[in-house]
Amino acid sequence: WDKNAFLIFDVADAGNPKLYAKLVDKQLGAPNRCVVAGDRAYLPMVDGNGIAVVDISDPEKPQFLTSVRDNVLMQRTYGAAVRDHLLYVASRDGSSLVIIDRNKIEKK
């Protein structure tokens, strides 16, 4: 896989997952450990020092929306979680937990 790819799989048959859709975009910055809330996927970026937001309202055509980056606090982001309108982003090299209001970064 391309290191800047976001993949959606059909896992209806768990023993035989099928690639459903793929988004390749350099703005994704080597995403990992995706978290989904509603029709949004949040992708911590290992190379991007931040988190990318992808619209998955049409799972056949995921679309990059935006990203939040911070070269100090979000160095090599490693994981994320969502609760209500808050997005929690953990950074390995930044040794931090950044809390972001999703309503302020998402574009509809």
C-alpha cells in the first residue's frame, strides 16, 4: 500500500475482507490508527505532525477535508479518540495529548 493511503474494507465476511475504497493523498502524512465518528474518519499522521480529517459519508469515495498540524505538540501522532465534539490526539514524540474541538476544524 502507498504510505499516504486511507483504505476502507468490506468486512461483511470477516474471513475474507475486500478492499472497498482507497484514498491516496500526500496530505494524509502516513496515517495510522484511524478512529471513526459518524461520517468522519480521523487519521493520526506519523509524518504529518497532526491529524487528518476524511469525509466518509460516501464510503465509495472518501474525501480529504482538512488537517490540524503542530510541529511541536503533535510530533508523530500515534492515536486518537472522539467523545462528543472533542477529538483527543496523542503524540509519541511530542509527549502530549492535544484536545481539539471538532466543530471548529470540520468543513461540511
